[in-house]
Amino acid sequence: MTDLDTFRDELRGPADGRPPALDDIIGAGRRLRARRRFAGATVAAVVVAAVVSTVTWWPAQTPAPGGAWPAAAVDAEGSWGQAVSTGIRQDDREIVVTAFHNENPAYPDIKFGVRACAAAIDGKLGTCVNTFDDVPPDNSPGFHSIELPANVEYIDFPAYGYYVGPAETITATSRGRKVTAKLVPWSEDPNVVLFWFPLEQVYQKADKNDPAYQEGKVTKGQLPDLTGLTAQDAAGRTLPVGKPFIIG
Amino acid sequence: MKGPFMGRGDAEFAEFAAGCFHRLRRAAVLLTGDAGQAEDAAQAALVKTYAAWRRVRRQDPYAYTRRVMINHLKDQWRRPLKEDPYEQERIPERPAAADVADDVTRQQWLMAALGKLAARERAVVVLRHYFDLSEQQVAAELGVAVGTVKSLNSRALGKLRITLDPAEPVTNGVSL
């Protein structure tokens, strides 16, 4: 028996514990099924409310996509450099991207990470989704950590990441279509480029045209995908791919 | 099962749930280290499976339930700066192989050691070595590249000081 076999036996562990509370599970399952049947009827009302809320809440002077988020008001633990606006808004939040000091002790060699945050109108960064490399170095030429779209705490975050090098154009393929990222140099080092893909291009919702989805299966067809990442400089030359690390 | 409305579909679901509950709960324990949270996660996944039972019963309900549970737990490890809750200590030395009396000690080591892994590493270890999924299946389950799975698996087993079987290829790079 190999070390790995022994470890797998340990993972299986003792077979004990009480049986499932089937009455409770089925009761809750029935209630959930009933709620889902009515969910569609309420969506339209929620959308209308969200639009009204957005129009009335956001003033005209908020930065354009790619513009600096009001630095003086930024209040986010560990953020590093200027947060920039993505133009993606939901209710009273706008998604901004910036970098952060990675102090995760599980990754002692990775000091740099990037994050997308739901920023409030007063500039404060609320919920953030962080992403950072798995293997060092975190500053080698090319792509690094890339986070796929996610819904965290009811906020949609786009796919985003960073590139080290003079990238002027970043493209990829998502669900068979070529998509182009928005990008901006990082304030602390212009050789580092922060980029993100608008949610309309790399979206997190299920691909309803995927055959697997139409068959009702839960498969990769329901996941956002991002392949064929390419970076080009201002002269149109293809730059090194590096080590893209896509986290979903 | 004593519910008054138990039809054929309910009976089928009850049999399914009873058959997979312990395995799901064990996986959730390995993923969270918390027995109460694990039981909640396994039950929550079964609730969602019941709600979708007519749709999933003829497919692979176990895979569906496992995926729902992983997603349920994944939401917690995606959150910023909570991914690896204050992991400061080194992974303890692994107890040597010994008699059955040491099983408790070995389980204690296992939970402590898993608790020191980064959340993504822990997820890969559980999916790969507890659920016995292929690297491609783990990648699809977590929505990451196969190279990422290889990298995380290699790193996690290294931290756990598990010697890989020669048949287990190790790739340290990340590919698309």
C-alpha cells in the first residue's frame, strides 16, 4: 500500500453519525420547489426597482470606466495602488479593480494579488473578490491569476486579472466568441496591467444554448469559460502568455 | 421516514438520500473541519436535490448533489481574506502507521492537516482523493483548468508530506 493509498483510507474515515433527517429535508425541499415556481413572477419588479435605484443614486461625477476611483475616500484593508472604475454598476455599488498586498501565509512567496471590489458611492470598498497566483513568481512577464465571473454576496463580479508587460490589447475566447478586455496600467507600476472583461462578454450565467444545459444536466456548460488569452503591445506584436492561472 | 405525503418519487429520493448522506457529510467534514457545518451542508444539498428531483433523478443525482454541496461550501472559500483563516502554524508531523488504536490520533492529524491547507488545495484533495474524481472532473467541478488542479494537488500533497504513487504525474506549471 502506498502512502497515497493510506491517505485515501484516512480520508474515508469511520462510518458513523446519525442518519439524515429525511422528513425535514423533504419538507424543506417541497417549500423550495414551491418558491422557485413563483420566482419568475417577482424578477421583473426587482429589476425595475434596481434601475430606479441606480438612476437616483449615482451622481454624474463618478469616474468613467478605467478612470481613477476617488482615492481619498478609498478605505479597504490591504489594497495597493489606485482603484479604477470598471463602469459595472449594480444598485448602489460599482465594481472597481485594484491590487492588494497578499499576506496569505499559505502562499508565502506570493506578495501581489488583484481584487475586484464593490465600491460604494462614498468611495469605500465593500465586498472584494481577491485573486492571486498559485505558484511564484508573481511578477514574471505574461498573464497571472485570473478570476472568472462570480456572484458573491448577491453582487456580480466580472472576470478580471493582471498582466505583466506592455500590453495594450488583451483578448480571449469565451463560449466560442472572441472577447476583448478593458485594461488600465496599475498606478504603482505601469508595466503591470489590470484588466477585466465586461459581464456581457464573459458572463457567469448558464449558457442556455449549451446542449448539456438544455438536457438539464449540471456540467461545465453552465460555467463561464475563458481560453486562448492573448496580449499584444501597441505595435500589435504578440506578447508572452506567461502562466495564466484561471480561478473559477 | 414518516411523512404523510410520501409518494413513489419521495420513496425513491429517501432511498437515495439515505444512501449518500454519510458520504456527503464526511466530504463536508473534510472540507470544513466542522461537524455541525458539514451536516448542514449535506442536508442543504439534499434539500436542493429534492427540489430538482424530477429533473435530476434520471441523470446522475449523486453528482448533482455533490456539486450543489461543493458550490454551497465554495461560496465561503471564495470570500476575500477569509480563504485561509489565519493559517499560521506548520502542518503537524504525520503519525506513523500503527495499530487500530491509533485511528483516532490519525483522524485528528488528518483534520488538523487539512485545516492548514488553502481552501482551494483542500477542495482539490477532497474531490480528487475522497470522491476519487479524475483531474478533468475536478477541474469541471471547480471551474478551473486541469493544470490548476494538478498544481493545487501537487502542492497540497507536498504540504501533507504524502508520497505520490509513481502513477500520479505531477505538474507544477499551470496551463490552459
